[in-house]
Amino acid sequence: MAEVVASSILRFVSDKLGAKVLNELGLLKGVGDELKRLESTLAAIQDVLEDAEARQVKEKSLGVWLRKLKDVAYDLDDLLDETAVKALTKGKVRGLPLTPKSIRVRHDITRKVKGMRKRLDAIAEERAIFHLREGTAKDSEVGSGVREQTGSLVDESQVYGRQQDKAQILDFLLGDCTEHNNNLGVIAIVGLGGLGKTTLAQLVYNDEEVHQQFERRMWVYVSDKFDSKSLMRSIIESLSAKEFTLPDMDPMQRELVKQIRGRRFLLVLDDVWNEDYELWDRLRLLLNNGAKGSKVVVTTRSRRIRQDEAHGAVSLVKMHDVVHDLARFVAGDECSVVDVRGSTAISPGSRYASLLFDGRTPSVAETLSHLRKLRALYVIVTEGIFEKFGARVVDYKNFYQRSAEEQDEDERVLLAIFSTMKPLRALHLDSFPMKALPAAVQNLDHLRYLDLSGTELRTLPQVIGRLHNLQILKLRRCTGVEALPESIGELVNLVTLDLCCCRRLSSLPDSIGRMGNLRNLDVSWSCITTLPESLSSLSNLQLLKLRDCYWLHELPKNAQSMRSLTHLDIHGCYGLTCMPAGLGQLRHLRMLPMYLLGDGEGDGGLEEIGTLNLEGELYIGNLQNLRSVAEAGESNLREKRGLRSLKLNWDLASWFQQEDVNDVAAMVEEHTEFVEDALGSLRPQPDLEELRIKGYVGKVLPGWMMDCSIPNLVELSLDSFVRCEKLPALERLSCLKVLKLIRFPCVECLPQLGQLPCLSVLCLGALPAVKRLGSELYGGGSAFPALEELRLDSMSDLEEWSGTEGEDFLPRLSELELMDCPKLEALPSTFPSVNRLTMNVDDKLLLSHLERGAFPNLKHLGICNCDVADDADMPEVLVERLASVESSSRIGRPVTGSGSSSASEVVMMTQLLI
């Protein structure tokens, strides 16, 4: 059964024969004809492979024939890689000078190709013995028509062995697994035809918990004959249960958005073949109009349909149970698990192996030295590993406290790998006990995948540049790596370079600009301070991840040359102060979480993002550097339908850098109208879900805010509106769940927030002019029906907090934080539903209510402004409560200033600006 996938390696090798380097080899005398004959023979064999693979189960002699064929195919693949490497290292073959050495190279290549052709010819002649038919599978598919259309119904009593797979998918569907800052979660069920992908999707589709979780469920059969109109029509008809007759795309899109807007839905797309990323991107934008928690399940045979990170995060379910057993059966002796502590039989003919390595068992190197045909080795370190934040971490302190003999065995294992396993294509050494990569790694010139994550490497050897076939290099969590060699730029075929969590890495070599095929570069959580300007020459780069590179202070000036860039993740890069000019030329850019306005002439302005179709979240900082109101309008935020979160920030500290207080007031007064008009021009798209604005010095809010023109807003945070006197009618935002109003020194009256049906978190802080919380805030009966968390902080003049009559007050409130409200005289309730309370240690009001039995169901008590280590000065009632709760936390006194620093800061700003 090991030959069931012979067609895969054969097709792969056949494609190689058309590669550019091998075309150069064809110019050598005698080689060109041999290569053409090889290609012709391969084509003839491929025509009968489907029939052979279908019949091999019953005809064992066919299995032997297929095994010989696959052995030749593997050897041919090795030969083609070897000759390609020689062409790369010595220059194009036809340009080699006629030296004795070059003549020997040419002769050697010709001899090996001819020998390989003869072996393949012999195998091809044997196919006549089995009377194999050409194109059998393809012909039968045409004759039988397309696959029968599927539906959602299934007889669960006839389904066996899918419990684990079903549970995994249900965890995804019923959990909060959605794309970053998007409403939509996507999961793909991947497997060969006939393995039960559709049945598995039907099982979860008809699950009772799924019925309760989703308002709408849709089942759409896609198949290989796919176009966007038919798919859109099928989804709409599945939703409405009636025929949709309008032929044009625009009414289809509008109807789909209308049907799903604000509703949590489940969409199953069965039997998907199409791999057009742009088409799926357009569909995903429409589906994002559903409520958060909406999910899409895709069944597919294609591995590429999983999507890479540049086109959205897609979870993956590999078929388990029956499929896993089938895979082991099919693999046969080509796949081994090397466990020298057990009795696993190792076949010298194995091409794929996993090594269970404990770092202490002898004779591992001896075992590996016999596996000379390996193409993939996955080393699993089993000792000294623990879980931290969901990742495997090596306990180096204990792991390296081993005898000299054990450390010698480590070196012998590496020597066995690098010296005897020359056909290796993939090598996984995550967390292997190694402090240096041996120079012998250059022997693995077929290597395409190398994972050195979690090792104690400090650098890479110069010879790393000789791995010309390498496509993926992972150094994730190599915390000792400080620099990379210049020779790394010779990895011209590298597609992915993962340097995430290399915390000592402070720079990248200039030679990185020579990696013309690089598409994914991850330097997140490193100490990078600058990026080489040569990075701009990587025109194929799609993902550049710089997340939480705190010390990075500048992006490449010619970043606009990275024309394929789709993701520029600079989230948490707090050292950046501006953006380079020209980012607006990156037409494919979808993810840009932060855009900072600089004050220099060469810095990029807001007009740069006007042409970008950004998605997810966007933070626009340093708005005090905005040059004109027109520039704000050119940002075109209203048309960015993919944006879900928008944060706008004016740096108030820049206003207060003036030495003369009068200069501060004059500057703010001069810019008031400008800031008001600018915010008016920064109106976001209407389907925005999160809006945060900080540092606004205008007196009035723009019309789009006063009218609450963002009806689907889920989270709203307004901070440091130091001159604003009136808040919008926020009670109109019926979808609002989180509301934070911080530092509004001039606001005296709050809107009727109690009538927000979904509000679960409310934070009110530093509102010195608010004196009363009562009926004006509640807006009538049944106030705050969904409120679970309430924080009142630095309300310096708050005197009265009244409840409601004839009903439970705040019935769902579970968490209360009450800090620095010195004038408050009474609480409106005993708060029986509250189980988490945060308070100041000397809050007399709360202390007196605790003594009278308030908060009877408290489970967690947080105490601020206290002596963390000493209970001697703590009130007795707090000591008693601390002994009775399940958990507690303490925060010490501020080093400088008072506990009400927020309030005093607001008072100071008010005095200066009003």
C-alpha cells in the first residue's frame, strides 16, 4: 500500500524537468536529448498510474512495480536537485569554462542522467505486462458527470469513529475563535475524497448545541464548477428558503448583507476546490457583517485552500481516527517512529521518520546512521520540556546538566544527521540540545525545511548560505541569537524566515535584500532597532511581522517598493514616531494596525492610507501633527468597510511642553476649531465595532458622533476630552457592550446609559463635574439589564448615588470597582450579586457598608493604597473579609502623588484650557 501515492512524487519530479536551471542543463551535449526522453517516459507512465494505484490492492505484483517506480522517482528527484545546486554554485552550466574540472562535472551529469533514463525505461516497458489503461480515473469521472450534490441531513446511527473530530470542530464553533478583530471564524476540514469530510460537517451542522448557538444556518454545495454569482445566490436561497431571481451582483450582495447583518450564523461550504484568494477575500468581507461569533466550515481536498496568513487566519482539522489509521497503513515501512527505548522496528528504506529523543539514551546515533534514504526527520525532544503560555519550552538548566558521555551522544546524533542523511528535505530540531550548528549542515544540499526553534544557538555558520534549496528556516525562540551571518543572503529560494522571540537579535544583515523569493519575515518580540534599507528591495515579501519590537524606531524609507506586502504588523512598536512616505503605493496592503503622523517634511501623511483597503484594526496616533483638515478627509476612513476597530489619538503632552502656561492656553484655543473640523473629517465606516478617541481638545463633537451614526458599535472609549461639555445620546447605540468615559472635566450630566440593552461593562473615571448618579442616568425602569462590570474612579464631586424603586438594582452586576469618590455618602444597594470588589484600604464608606453585611457573596477582594506586606494597620473588617474570600489582591501606595492623581490632573488641565 505504500505505492498508493506514487503519482504525487512522480508528478512533482515531472514538473521539475521544466525548471529554468534544468533547461540550462539541457544545453549540454548529450544531456538535452536524455532529458527529453526522460520527460516523455514519465508522461507515458503517468497516464496509467491512476489505474495501477486503483488495482494494486488486489494485484500484489502491481505494488512491487509501483514501489520500483517510486524508488526511481525519488532518486531522480535527488539527481535533479544535485545538478541544480551545481548550476547555482558554479554559474550557468553553458557558461562553465572548458577546464578539466568543468569537463568532469559535465560528464558526470550526463552519465547520471543517462543511467536514470535507462532505469525508467525498463520500468516503463513492464507496464505492458499488467495491461494498464490510460486515463482511467479521469475518463470515468467525465462519464459519470459531476459529484452528486450534498445536503445537510445525516443518519447519525450509521456514523462511527468521528467523536474526536466532531468534538474538535464543536469546540471551535461554540467557542470565541474568530479572526483577529473580525466577526468571522473559519475552519477547514481537509482530506482526500471519500474519507468522510461531508459526513463530519453534517454531524456538527445538526448538533443540538449548534442549533442553539446560531440564529441562522446555511448549507451550500460548492464543487469544482464554481463562480461567485452562483455561490452568492445559493447562500441567499439557503437563508430565505426561496428562489432568488435578481441576476446582478450588487443586489445579491445587498440582500446577503441584509439577511445576516447583526445575526450569528453558521455557513457550511461543502466540497470546495477553488483557490482564488481574491474571490474568498470579497466573500469574507460580506460575511463579516454577521454578528461576532459567526462561523464558516469548509470541506475541501485542497491543502492550499487552507490559506496562508496573508489571506486570513483559517483553523484546520486534519481527519483523525479512521484517516489516521489509513495513513499509517498506506505509509507502510516508508514511515518510522524511532524510539530507541521501545521495540519499534526501523526499516532502512524509511523515507519519513520521527525520533523520540530524551537526551539520555545511548545508541541513537547508531540507529540513525542506517536511515540513509530519509527525506524528512522530525525530532521530538521528550525530556526537559514544559508548557508555558501554550508553547513548548525547554528547561535548559536541568536539560544541560548531563554527563560528558550524554553530550557526546548529542554531537554524534547531529553528525549522523548531517553526514549520512544527504537526501533530507525536511529537518525538525525544535528544542534539540545544541549550542552551535555544525558546519556539516552544508552536506544537506537538498534541504528545503529547517526548524531550529528553541535551541541555544548564538548564530549560524557561514556555510548556511550553501543550502540553496532551503525554503523555510525557523529560529523561533532562539533567545541566544544576537546576529545572522551575511551569507544568509545567499538563500535565494527562501520563502519563510521566522525569527520570532529572538530576544537578543538587534539587527538584520544587509544581505537579506538578496532573498528575492522571501514572502514571510517574522522578527516579532526581538530587540531590532532599525531595519536594513535593503529590505525594501524584497518585492515578493507579503508578510512583515514586527509585533512588539519595542526598540524599533524607524521603518525603511523606501518601504513602498515592497509592492507585494499584504501584512505590516507593527502592533506594539512604541519606538516608532512616524511613517515613511509612499505607503499608499502598497495596493495589496490589508493589515496596518498603526499609523503615526510625524512632524517632518518627508514623513507620510494621512492621505497615504486613503487608497488602502485596510481591514481589522487601525490606530492613528500623533494627530496633533496633522497638517490640514483636507488631509484628514483624504484618509477616506468612511469607505474602509473592512475596518472593525479605529483608535484616534492626539498627544496632549505635546500641548503641555510649553514653559508658559499662557502659551498652552493660547495654542489650544488657536487649534480648537481645526481639531473639531479634523475629527469631523475622520468619520469612520458605519459598520465599525470598536471606537477609541483620546486627547480631543475641541469644545463640541462632530455631527457623526452626536447623531450616533455608527449603529453597530460594540465598544466605545472616550478619554481626555478636556473641553467637551456635552456627550452624544449614547442610548441610541443598542449594540454597545463596553463603554468607557474618562477625563471629561466639563461634563455635568451623563446620557441615559441605563437603557442600553447590551451594555455589560461601564467605566466612569475622572468626571469631577458629575455630582449625582440617578434617574437621569437610568432613563427609567429596568436600568442596566445586562451590566456585569462597573467602575467608578476619581469622581471627586460625586455626592449621591441612588438606586431604582420596586425592582432589583443592577441584577447582573458581578464586579464593582469604587475608587477615590471622597464625597459619596451612601451606596444604593448591598450588592448581593457582586463577587469581585476593588476599593481603597481607607474608604470609610465601603468599610462601614462591609461592617453592615454588604457584599454578602464576595469571592475576590482587591485592596489599593495599602501596605502590601503588613496587615497591622489594615481595618479589622478587611482582615476578616480577606480571610473569608477565595482570592485577593493588593496594590501598594503610589510612590509619588496621591491616589486621586487622575482627578488632580484633570483639574490642572481644566484650569489651563478653559
